[in-house]
Amino acid sequence: MCNNENNQSNCIMEILKVILVLQENACPDNCLDSCDRPVLGGGPNCLICNTRPVMLYTCCGNGAPWSMPISKDTTTTCEVGTVSETCSTVFRVEKIEGCCATFRVLQENPDPTSLNPYVSTNSFFTMNCNCICAIKCLSDTFVDCVC
């Protein structure tokens, strides 16, 4: 385990909680450009954003982002850092319980004419946030079928 279990404060968990609340409220305003900025922003390609996509980095990932399958196919495996037709490194936080967070895997949008960079999948995973050592927030965006 990466973080001290007795430590009541986990900065990654606090940021994920903020992102979750923002996604639930989906505000169109924009502010500071950091992971815990107080509202989801709109941009030239997005009138109203409902997702702050994140990339996760684990303590044992050697600097590569966490990767998960975009489908529920149990035969698909993803190496850390793998981006392919079957694996993604971009996620949407969906739920937080204790020190665990449930994420939805986002897939790169296959439609090159779309203004939205990601599409929703039905692939989810739950991770102990004590194993996350860093997150990278990507530009706020609209993802269809997540609310």
C-alpha cells in the first residue's frame, strides 16, 4: 500500500470527491485550470461539460498511466500504459465510498467529426485510492450517456 493507512487525509481522494461533486452538478462556468477547480468548464467545443476525465498513476506503475479494458470481456487484459482498440487510460469518477473510488472507462471517440473526444463505455472498476499516487486531469468535456 502506498499511503499511510492511519492518515485520515488523502489528497487524491479529496480531489476525486471534488470532481465527483462537480460532475454531479455539471456547471457550465470556467475557472482556474487545475484538477480541483471549482466548476466544470465549457469551451469552444463544449457548451456544457459533465465530465472531468482523469488518468490515474499507481505507485507500482513505473510512471505509466493505469489502463483498463473498454469492454466487460474477461479475456481482454491491458498492460499499464496501454492505449489500444480494447484498452484505455482515461476514466470518469462515478462513485466514492470510504477510500475506494469506482471509475467508468472512457473510450476515444471513433467518430472523427465529433466535437467530443470520448465516449462512454459500460466498463467499470473500483480502485483503492491508497494505491493512486498521482492523477492527471484532462480538459472538461461532455460525455453522452453518463448522467
